[in-house]
Amino acid sequence: MYGGDKCETNLAQTKSDDETGALATGKYEFGKGDGFPKALETAQKYLKQFSRAEDIPDEDVPMQFDWRNIEGYDFTGRVRD
């Protein structure tokens, strides 16, 4: 909130609900769960195939890509001021 008022909002579940790493939000705790290696491979797909971003063919670039949900994992960090 503007004007110096402190407003805390919890936007993400941070603890897993069970040993599989599943969260109440339908996402998984980063780095945990059986599906994480596949999600990491998806996230690093272009990094492993191409040495520069300019080398990626336009037709290979997806129309939408969201780092907040790759195979159910959030690859973003918390926002820092």
C-alpha cells in the first residue's frame, strides 16, 4: 500500500503437504518430488542445445513460456526490492 503503510501478503504456499513435495496450490516445492528432474530438463532445454539465444530458431521458441509453472514447479525467486 502506498504511503508507508505496511501490508504483508502471503502469495505462495511454502511447505509441502506430503512427502511427494505437492503443495496446496497444485504446484510442487522447488527441488523436491519425482517430477523435478523432468522440470529441470524442460527449463534448461535451450541452454543445453544452443550456446547463444540468437542461435535458437524462431519456430522452436514457444508462443508462451512461464517460469512460474514449469511442470508444476516455480523457477522464480522471491521479488527483491
